[in-house]
Amino acid sequence: MFGRKKQPLHRAQPDDMNDVELSQAKVTHHSQDRFSAIQHEVMAAIEPAVVVQLSRQELETRTYEAVGEIAQRLQFPIGANEQQQISQRLVDELLGLGPLQCLMDDPEITDIMVNGHDEVFIECLGKVKRANVSFRDEEHVLNLARRIVSRVGRRVDETNPMVDARLSDGSRVNVLIPPLALDGTCISIRKFNEHKRSLHQLSELGAMSPDMAILLDIIARSRVNVLISGGTGAGKTTLLNAMSFGISPEERIITIEDAAELKLQQPHVVRVETRPASAEGTAAIDQRGLLRNALRMRPDRIILGEVRGAEAFDMMQAMNTGHDGSMCTLHANSPTDALIRLENMLLMAEARLPLAAIRRQVASTLDVIVQIERMRDGRRRVVSIAEIVGLEGEQYLTHDLYRFNYEDQDAQGNILGQFVSAKTLPRFSHKARYYQLEKQLKRVMGVQ
């Protein structure tokens, strides 16, 4: 089958079991026991040098045949459907993510959360629910965690119990193992969505109104400095990808991320990713180091996947020194919270600067804050497009160009509301005029 001589599976029977118990055990043979027994036999027959030369389709065919032969020899009563299911699980164990592979293959699932070997949760269509999959035991889930991180040259053990990694398809993975994880190994996967949605498609899904989609496209085309704010899983990266469609193909763009998720359509894109320190002594390279290097690479725009710390200062400097139209994301619950968080990061980077100087820099550098939120009905909506008007004393002045007004909730729990325009031209309208977009801007803002 796989290049190695088949080995029989010896199933010992406890001496203290009587004939009735043995008979019942044979009749009520659990499918998991069958799978474990068949898996043992298949693994014994596998020759790694042969398997690596097979395509997935060839491996699936040979595994299906092997499962049938082994089940017949061990006198396991399985039908064609169960034979197919067992062979698919075995191939997933060999090439994929074991019990999680079926969840990875489901396009409607966006997040997978393993809270131990017998607790797996998913986010599907904005709702979190328990998945109908599990691992055999703690060793099974721990082995999968080790296999995931080893693919990116990392390792997870008691000396390094927390690891961030990325799957080959771009999905982000976080692994946390005991003793930090008290109830067993935890694996969190944020799936990478290869099919990027445009602003128009997001508006069709109800994330914004059609006029808001056009406004955000004008913002991108007019080289306005943008901060996208929202909570975890709100859709910040999805929105950033959608806005990037408006960037000219003639521009040189550099994207900087902790885990590469952005996939821009333009031909002149340089994608860079941070690197953590390794157990072998390789030094860490953070976003600030990559951002400083990016400034030497003659970028037209810089897109920072997520502002987390001291790199905020370098990002502000970049936006102020000829890199208009740069974009970044940040975790915050409102535009005001986003500005406060940004202030704190700037103070971390340059503690010697007075707060008043930092606020002046923020107010003069950032043009627009786009707030996106995952609401309680599971849908993601752009709840605010706010421009920064300036400072009044020590307070930022912001003005909502568009906002979502909550009205009610229907019988199915869907939130009802309206996207409302301020019906005034934003301060960056002179940029829209320069790029010959002023007429569109006036129309979507409802200004004559």
C-alpha cells in the first residue's frame, strides 16, 4: 500500500472480561476505537519516503483502499461512507490539521478556538458556537500544536509556552500550552480569507451604505491618512484590504504586519513581516525596525497592519514626511478611544515630548478615523467615519461624516438602523479636488 510491510495489530483482551461482555464489546464497537485501530495499522504500513512523493489525490486513493483491507482483516463492519470518513481523517492527520481540517475547509467559518482536547469552538457568520469535533486526548492536540509551529521554524514547550505562527495559507495561529493554559493546550486560528471583498461588496452585505463605500474609495484615492479602529474580530483588516482597491497601480506600497494578512491588488507591493526571537538566538525584528527600514525603500504609501506600540511614532513621522495616504489599524472601541490609545503609544516611544506637542502632531497628521464594529447580531458594520478637525484646548475635535444610528431589533435578532450623512464637506475636500473627485464627494455627502 505505502511501501512498508503490513504489521498485524494485536488487540489484547482483559482476562477478567466474561463471554457476555466480550460479545457486547464486539457488537457495540465504538467508531473511535475502530478509527484508532485502523490508524495504528495504516501508520505501521506507511513509508514516509513513498508518501511524500504522492499527490493528495493519490494518497487519498491508497488510504481508502488500505482502510478497506484493514477493516476486513480486523472484521470491523464498516460501510462505504464510514470507510471514506476514516480515510479522510487519516489524510487530514498526515497532511492537514487533523480534526480541525474540516473546519479549515468550511468557507463560512472565520475563527477556530481549541480550549483543550474536548472543547472546540468556531465563529461562523459572526456567531460563536461549539463545533462537533474533538481530539482523542491532550497529547493529540499538543502534537498538532507542535506540528503547526514547527512548520514556521518555531517550537512550543515548557520553556516557550506561547507561540504565534502562520499557516501556509496565511491563517494566523496562536498556541498556548500548560502550565500557562490550565485546562490543556489552546489553539486559536484566525482563518485567512483569500477572496478579498471590495467596498461595494461590503456595502451589499450591509457593512455600510453604498454612499459610504464611495466615500471610503474617495478617501483612498485622495491620499488621505487613515486610521481604522475596531475591536478584535471586527473586520479591520478586511476593511483595509477593501479600501486598498482605490490605490493607484502606479504607486509603490510597503505593507508591514506581524502576520501577513494583507493581499493588495496593485503590481508594485512589498510585503514585510516581523520576526520573533528564536531559541537558537536569532534576534527579533519588530514593526518599528521594519518601518524605519521601509522609509529607506522609497515608498509612496506605507500600510501598517496594526499599531501596537512604539512604531506609532515612526508611522506619524512617515505620514508627515511625504507618505500621504498611508493607512493603519488599531484596537479601540471608538474614535476617541483610538486617539487616546495612539497618544499612549506615542508617549511610550518618545516620553520626552510634552503631551501637547503629541496631540498637535496627531491632529495635524491623521485625517480620518474609520470605526468598524461587530454588533451583537454578528454582523460587522462601519459605525462611524470621522474626520479630525483639530484641537480645542486639550481636546480633539472630531466630526462624524457618516454614522450608524441604531433604531431597533427585529424578531430574528437582527439590528435595524440607518447610515446617516452629516451633509457637510470634509476638510480634506481640497485633496479630492486635486484628484478630480470633488463632484463625487459632494454627491455622496449630500452637498449641492
